[in-house]
Amino acid sequence: GEVFAICGSCGALGNWNPQVAVVLQPVDAKTWKATVELPRGVPIEYRYFKGYFLEPKTIDGPCEVIVHTWETHLQPRSITPLENEITVDDGDFGVCNGIETVDAGWLTCQTEIRLRLHYSEKPPVLISKKKFKTSRFSRVKLTLEGLEKDDDEEGQEKTSPTVPQKMANTVEFSLISDSDYKCRHSQPDCGYALQPDRWIEYIIQTMEPDNLELIFDFFEEDLGEKVVQDDVLPGHVGSACLLSSTIAELGKSAGTLTLAIMSRNPRKTIGKVRVDYLIMKPIQGYNCDMQASYAKYWKPRTTLDVGHRGAGNSTTTTKLAKVQENTIASLRSAASHGAAYVEFDVHLSKDHVPIVYHDLTCCMAMKKKLDTEPLELFEIAVKELTFDQLQLLKLAHVTALKVKDHNASFKEEEDSAFETQPFPSLQTVLESVSKDVGFNIEIKWISQQRDGQWDGNLSTYFDMNLFLDIILKTVLINAGGRRIVFSSFHADICTMIRHKQNKYPVLFLTQGESKLYPELMDLRSRTTPIAINFAQFENLL
């Protein structure tokens, strides 16, 4: 079950690694304690957390630890042992110096599955049988089951010392709308109502993401005329089944599935339901620690100056910046003019190098047989070019397509220094710009407009887990003490960043209701109220 543990800045407390933290033992219902041998005379910082310790996957391996809640005070608890034996009463969990500061854990070894029902594009439920055309399937309930294993697997599990302790699958339910947001650990017997302005989300955490059976039960909105006496499921008209292995076989972090809705008796297909899914996994190849967290830290202060794309937009505004946007020179220029933060855009090259560039596409110059002929430009997705190609090829912003003399678009770039070249790598930017300047790193991702059009005409992109793992690792390894804020216009990108790492805050960007920009397909982006409720539910900054 869930236990308390202590993690800190010395070897005896795990050197901030929760996997080797010290587990406290219960004294009574409200008190937990542990005895630890600490180095004398050495200042030690530490934090408490609540979580689950699973058995190692291998005999000599570390425990798998799931952090449920942890203390995130800017200044951790501290102690300097000076005597042979001391007793410390740290009071209540989460309260330090009279201030309560705790945060939810991040993904350490478990997988989180999100299933969504919403009206962003069209109603999620479609009934095809005439008999049920007048029915209103406006309530839905999700039931989670673990699939039974074969007898051979069960026998092996009982005798093998390397099988980890079972983690109970957890399910939460969220409802987000313009008016409010709700998070529940249980649901009514007849489920929650589907509504055009409501986003319903089912959140499942599991150690066996490919071994779950998920049943959607559908109920009539008006139960009055449909209830049969002694019916164990009053108003229930049909079910849809989803095996999590189906999602695993698709190999995608996000997508949409269409499931058949079967009637109760007889078992016949009466319609279908569209279910969006999102699979979130821990960062591969990097373990977050408990040394510091700024994910929810907010210090009231005067307004800060933030450089947009470095020293400003140099491509699409009426008053263009003098230095090309999103270059090292532009970022340095903003810093030299007093910017506290600089904002820039990050995505990946074809060979998975994080690069700084605003648009998802660019223009590539094609050289003709005769040099005297003007260059011909073709628009190409940045993700189709390797990092070396982005540095070597003649490339220009997509606005160059509107210019008659294409040669002029490249002449300045060819003669410019390294600092003014586009497509710098994120690592180079982290190493080349003063550490005193904070970074607002906007993560680019394709979005669909409500009219069906996609950003850059790109309907497919990288795998979201892979994409974010690469970018997050680059930042976490190379940021040092720099102030970092992540941001994105894509709701799922924000959700994933928040759950994959525990150090930096995340901002959800939204245009709200705008006449200047086209409306997005995602319901969570359409209005400012629902965007705020989404951000509050996901515990964003």
C-alpha cells in the first residue's frame, strides 16, 4: 500500500533519488518514523513524499517507486546533525515553516492512459439501428478490468522472484467545460452525461498498459420510461469494449478509435462511439529527482520584459525586427536590451535534433540548369530535413514564396555569421545565451483547425512521447540553473510535459475566441474559460 518516505541530499537519503529513498514505518494512524545514520556536522536537505514501493524487476535491481504526492517547498527541510543521536519531529506532511506546499507526482515507471469523449468535431456517439434512433444515449460509464492471465503465466508469477509487486490500477474521471472542472474518483451508477460543451476524460494509471479491458456502458438520458422492474442496470441500452492491447498494437501515443456499441439483449451492433486516446510514458533514459521543483512556484512581482522569438518577429509583422528571429543573435540581442526572459519555438529535425524555428515548414531553393535563371522555391516540412541539411541547404521562410526575387531572400543569409543563421540546435542555444536570461520554450506541434485544415498541411507528425522525451532531456541535462518555462498551444503537449517531468512549470497558450486567427478543432482551446479550467485541472502554472 501507500507509504511515507524521506529523500534528501546525502547517500543515506538517496541523494534525491526516490528509488533509493528511506521508507518510514507507521507508529500509529497519524505518525510515521524512521532511523537513519547521517554524517555528523554536514548540512543535509530533505523532503517527504507519499507513494508506492514495488519490488525490483530483477533480484539486484532498484525498487520501482511511484510518487503520489511530494513536498515541493522552494527551500527543502534541512538539518545539521551535531550529536550522536537526535530526534526530529517534523510535524505534518507537506507543512514546512507553517507553509503547506505539495504537488502530485510524475510518471516514474507507470503508464497513464487517457480516454476522451467530446464534441470537438462531431458527436462521439452515432446510432445506426432504427429501433434506437429515438433513444438518447447521453450518459456513459467506464468500467476497468484486468485481463486474466494463462495458467502458465500465473504459475510462473508465483514462483519467480523477479516479478514486481502488483500496482492496483487507478481510475479518475474529469469533466471540463466553460463553467467549471470536476475531478472524481468514482462515477454515478449510470455514468456522466455527454454534452456538446463538455470534455469527459478517463484517466488510468497502470503497470500493465497492454493488459486491460475497458467497458463503456451507455444509458438513456430519461430513465423514466425505460426502467424495467428489478433491472440491475436501469436504463442501460448498450456497451462498447476496448482492449488496451489494441492501442499498444497501433504503436501511437495519440489517436482515435471507433468502437461498436452492442445492445444488451440480443447482442447486436446498434451504433458506434469515437474515443480519443493519449498514452503517456515516463521519459526514457532520464530519471527526475527531488532536489528542486518550480512547477507551481509563483513569485508576485512587477511585469517582466520577455523577448518574443528573441528580439522580435522578423517575418510576418508590419514592423520587422532588425535581427532574424529565433537565432542566437536575436536571443542575445533581447538579453542585452534587458529582457528577463526570451521566448522561442522548438521542434525536431528529421534525425531528431531539437531545433529552434517558428514555422513547421520552410522554403527550399531548387537550382536550375542555368545559373542565370531565378531560384525556384518549394515549401517543405522542417521534419523532412536532417539537422545537417537545415544548416547547409538554401532555405528561407515561407513568406519568400510571395517575393518575386527569390535570390534576395538568401543573399543576406549566405553572408551572415554563425549567430544569425536560422535553425540553431536547442543545445547550442542553451550553451550560447547568458545563463541570467530565462527561457520560455514554446513546444511546436501540429494543430487542426475547426474547418479540418492542419498546420503546415501536416496531418501526421512524430510520436508524441518520443518527441517530448528528446526535447525534455536536452533541457533537463543542459539547463543548469537557468530559469525555464515550457509553453504550448497544444493541450496534450502541456499535459505530457507536466506529467513527464517535475522541475519546470508549464503554460497553456490559447487564442480564445478570436477574429484574427481561425478556430481550432480542440474544444479545450476554443474559449478562454474552458482553457483556464483545463489548465487548473492539469495543475499547470
